[in-house]
Amino acid sequence: MFTRELYSALHRMLLTSSQRAISTTRRCLARSSSIPLESSPLKKEGFLIPQACPACGQKCFRPLVLQRHVQRCCPDLLLQQGHGSTGLDFAEMNQETLATWLDNAKEKEIQNQEQALEIAFRKFDSGGNRLRQGPPEIATTLNFSLPRADRLLKAAMRAVPLPADHDPIEVIFEDDDFIALNKPYGVITAPKHRYVGGSMVNRIIGHRGGLEPAVLHRLDMNTTGVVLFAKKRDIVPAVHLQFREKTAKKEYIALVAGVPQWESCVVDAPIGHSSIEKVARAVVAAGDDGKPAVTKFTVVASSTTADLSIGSPGICAAPGVAHLTQGAALIRCEPLTGRTHQIRVHLAHAGHPILGDDLYGVMGPWLDRQALHAASLSLQHPRLNSSLTVEAPLPKDFENALKMVGL
């Protein structure tokens, strides 16, 4: 919940950030010319160190470029300081005047951010319930355009410090650039909102002295295994590129109902939204809202004697699941694309849903969540230019499930 204490902390943090930015602005402008601050019009000369837009931080090297950007990005800052949207000429201002204007604009933008957070998170109806408000209400209240209000709220929310959780983490790999964890079930990878904890990101912050890691990929809340985070932001694009180009390799282990007739197979079936459950996915016909999805499956071990008769189908389980009363198999899964619930949906589509899966599979006494574990992740280390493979051991509940079905 967005508490009064957190709101006050954000206010103090924004003021501190503003003071640093103001000091930096004056130093940068002072270094941009050997002519005294008081007397030198900037004209078309550039800054030696670029100046940032007070609203979005976009850096500009020339006064006129900065002026045109501000007119597009945050014209309200011009109006609020007594200037029309085209009546202020940065090139005719001396450095001291421009530095003062930027200082005032940054202070005003902090006030705008505080107002945006107030409108979005601290307005309540007569019954004490928080109103669900966002950019449209901010735009109306502050007389901003909708895109400007949207950017303002996002910037204000990014400034909220993520809370630290001190629940345990299992580090399976760490160097100067990465930290990899063996994620337990029941925990999300990243927080849904910056002011809400309970994720692996918050746990890393709690155990690594405030380090805010960058999320490189995600696991479902009830899927366990390898999840990799970046400790340095400059390495993120190179890793994301490997995921997009499918050069990074993920391997999962799944415990499924029934014994497949195949040793290995490839499921190539588009995945879209389910018509049964809002959060669920389903294999859809080509041309519908589905996105291409491909997964390779290999049977690792199987048991024909496993008794599944006491199981019950998940919410979106196929009708044939009820007939899978005997046999279980351990499957290695290699997703070649990255769709939501891809492995779970494709295994159900192949006729062998995952045990414990409350959406697509067979629920029973084996374990309290889907028997799906991210066993390994392999990629090229961007900094070291060497291969990196991270592996996560199976959790206890998965091992117990294997014993229960005779594997």
C-alpha cells in the first residue's frame, strides 16, 4: 500500500535529487564557455556537457535543440514560469539565466510528480476506498495533455525506491555482472508495483545492500528454478538480444500425466488468450490472436504404474485429462519461443498435462503447484565473451512428487 511514510520518503528523495541536479547544471554551464556567466549569450554555441530536459532527462548539446525539445515534451514548464510556448529563446539567454531557468523547471517538475502521485494513489471516496485514477485524471487536474500526464506518472513512479525484503535467497551463480537465484515457488520474479515487495527483486535488494537488479527474464510464480538478473544496466541489451535471437538456451523439467508414445517431439502451435479463464492461455487457430510458439520435448524417464486416479482436472484442462488415470513421465522441455505459460499449454496440447497445474493439468496429492522447474540457462557472457551455463537443483517438493509416482 502507498503509505504516508513512503510518500514522505519519496518527497525527501526527490528534493535531494533536485538539489544534485541543480548543482550539476550550474557546473556544466560554467564549463561550457570561458566567457563569464553573466555576459555570454549562448547563441548557437553548444554545451561542452549536455543539458537535460527537466521532465524526461533527454540530453541536448545545443540551446535551440533543448528549447524545441522542451516545447514538445513539457510546454507547461514554460507556461508555469511566465513564458509562452514560443516566447522563450534559450539561444539569447546567458548561461546564468539558463541555469536559473533549468533549476526552477526541475523544482517545478518535482512538484508535478508529487501531485501526480497524490492524484493516482492518495485519493479516496467517501467510503474510504482508494480511487483508481491515472493519467486521464492527472491530465484533467493539471491541465496537461494525456501523453504528458502519462510520462509524468511513469517518471514519478520510477523515482519510488523499491522496498527491501529479507526472506532467504539461494544464490547459484554470481559475478560482477550477474546474480542467478534458484527461485522457490510462490514468489513472483519482479514486483507488480514499485511500492510493493514480495518478489525476488526485493529479496536481492534486501540481501545485497540496496542493489536494484535488472530483470532479464521471468518465471511463473509457481515455477521454480534458474532466474538470472543483471547487476549492471549496461549489460542488459546484449542479454535481451540473445533472448530475441534465440541464442540463449533454457531447459525445464516437468512431471506430466501419462506416458508419451514418443521419445521426443516438437510442438509448433500458436498460443493466445483462453476463452475460459482471463489469466489462462490456449492453443489457438492460425490467424486468431495467437503468437507463434515452439517447444521441444524429450522423455527423460517414465512410470507406467503411477496411480493418478485420485487427481482432478484444472480449470482449463482438456476433456481428455479425466481419462489420464495411470502413468507419469519426466519430460525435458526446451522452449524455442517465450510465450506466457508456453510449456504448460503445449504439454496439455500434446496430451500430457503437468501434475499439480491448477489451470491446464491434473491436481492431486503429489505437490501443491505445477511440477515445472527451470533446470538450466545457457548464454554468452557479454562482458567476458565466454559461455555461461547456470543450473538449479530440484526443490524438495518436486523430488517428493517423483517418489510418489515411482520415478
